[in-house]
Amino acid sequence: MIQASDPFETYDFIPQKDALLDSLYSPLPPYLRINTLKTNEQKAFEIIQKEGIELTPIPNVPFFYRAAWEKGLGHALSYKVGLFYPQALSSALPVLALALRPQDIILDMCAAPGGKTTYMAQLTGDSSLIVANDRNIGRLTSLTSNIKRLGITCVVVSSISGEQFPPQERFHKVLLDAPCSGEGKYRLDREGRVLFRAEGHTNLPAIQKGLIVRAFDTLIPGGTLVYSTCTLNPMENEDVITYLLKKRPAMVVPWSPPLMSHPGVLEFNGRAFSKEVRHARRFYPHEIDSVGFFVAKIIKPR
């Protein structure tokens, strides 16, 4: 076993942390999502395999496959014509937690580059109304390009700061995949140095707290908000949920994910969180062979 450095030194809540640290020296496997809005799943599967891309289906995660190809998936003709979207397996989880219906009016508050937006459109048969918002105008190019490439018509794109998004109660479902420190993406080089570490000194928890309150305020009574990040840091996860529970009459509810997971942590570095955060789910890279994630499902009472 390689002796890994420990970028998660204070995270004593991680199960089998030695296994996680050792796994960080290996690249994450590629996954893709077959797009059934262009053709049926079996036909797309056959076309993609004919290009030499080997596909292994992921049980209970609709349309997701583990992929093996000697080239980058973005070079495939089947990608260029919109038959699939390269996507981390764990990024399906927040969308599945929403339990979408075709008639839902949906907000994706931080949408670019569009993997979760387009998955929502696919799961609702391109018949819902989805507002895909991102404050970063530079990222709208990739968002709109992916929407068009996959043949989606139900998405409206906007560019508003999430904290300033109009708070009228109009959405049945809201996804807030918040900007975060990205610790779930960490890999280590041969010297044990962290790759893909987010740079800068932005106060991410403050941003996340502003976003989650505004996201909750856009829900209709009885609506569902899913808050997710690709980080392991409780101050960007459980602490943000606890903040919302203090500010609004929100309820964190249980849900059953299709991948191995753990409950939210109740304490970190002497800081206690709401007991409701135990209903959130944590996903660790070494257990799911994908990016680490945090997902909380929240209901606005009627």
C-alpha cells in the first residue's frame, strides 16, 4: 500500500480513511450518461460501442455507464451528435434525490456546465420547465452548448447571482449544487501533493448559506430543495444545512440513494449541528469509485 499524505487530517468521521487516502493515487474511472432524448437507450448503446467504447451499466442509476476507451470521450462522434454526456457517477445523486415528475417547474440555481440540468430534462422526458441559472456569464457557453447538443427544449437559461434570484414561490423542485472547495475530487500525485485543489480565499460557507436561504425561498409550499456539494468539509455541508434550519421552517428528510452512503455528521471540531442533518447522505470516493459528494433533501412545509 502506498503511504498517502492526508489532506483530511482532521476528518475522523471518514470510514476506512486509509483506504480513501490510498485510492487518491489512482485516477477516477470515466462514466457517461446515455441521452435518450435523441434515440432509445439500446440503439445509443449499440452506436457508442461500435466506436470502441466499452460500457458497463450502473445498477439503479438510470442511463449511467462506466466507460473504457483509449481516447477522451469528448472525441467520440457519438458524443458530438448528442448520444451521451460524460458525467461523474455521483453527480446523478442530487438529481435522483429530487424525485422529479414531468409536470414539475424546476430551478437549477448553479447550473453550468449543465450535467445535472440535462439529466433532469431527460428524466422528465423534456416535458418539464427547467430554469437553468448561473451567475458566471463565461460558463453559459458550455451550458447552452450542452443543452443544444443533447436536443433539449424544456430549459430556459438565466444569469442571475443566486443570492439575488427573485424569491417568489414558484418552483416545485430546486437543485442547489453549490460552489464548494471540491475536496471530493482530490487526487494525489506521486509525491503526495493534492491535485485539483481549489485556490483562493473565498468564504465559501458564507456564499453557500446565502444561496441556500434564497433557494428555499423560491419553493412553493410542499416543494423540495436538494442541496449538494462535491466536498467533504462539514462546514460547507452540515453547517450550511443547520444555518437554513435556524433561518427558515425547513425539514431535512430521509432518502434512499442507489450508491453506498453514510449519514450526515452531527459534530465537527467541537461544533454541533442540527440532529436533522443525519438524514443527509455522504458519499466517499473509495466506496463509490467516483467523486465524493454530500446530498441533503429538504422539504418546505405546506
